[in-house]
Amino acid sequence: MREQTTELKAREYVFDLGNCAKENGFKTDERWELSLTTAEEKTSIEKRYFPTVAIRVMPEVLGELFRLVKMKLADIKYGLSKTRENESLAGDELQYLIAFNPNRPRR
């Protein structure tokens, strides 16, 4: 059951990324960058870049959701640029999966 829920959440997140990219006029060569973050890092990224799409996830599911989203983004038009995993932090501190385009700073 948990795999189905994680799969559904990954599909919804990728769908939201596609909609956000279309709404904000992403070009075909623009890509999302994914990052696993803490609440503070998420806020910092949201202050620096627009648009961002973040989702809060239970720490025990975060790794699997991250992997599924990376796989799904590899196949779509507004795909994946690169990913950043904060391995130096304890697993319980990471709470968010956030996507942003580093070439679109907030003005």
C-alpha cells in the first residue's frame, strides 16, 4: 500500500511540475533542479528562486519519492537538470522535496 501511495504522490508532484513549467513559460531547454532539504533550506530556496514547487514528506518515504520523481522527470519535456542530496544531514532533518530552476532568480 505504501508503494502505491508513494507512486501516486510522485505522479502528482511531476504533474504539478509540468503545470508550473507551462504556467511560467519554461522553454524546452529549461529544466528543474531537485533537492532534499530541511525547512530552513526550503525557505531560503523559495526566497532566491521563482517558481519553486515543494512538498513535505515523511522522512522514511522521502528517499523513495525522490528516486521516483527523478525517474519520471527524465521522460518529460520539462525534465531534470540535476539533483542535490544533502547527505551530511541526519535523515530525520530532511523533510522537503523541492524543485526550482537555478536560472530563474526571484526579482
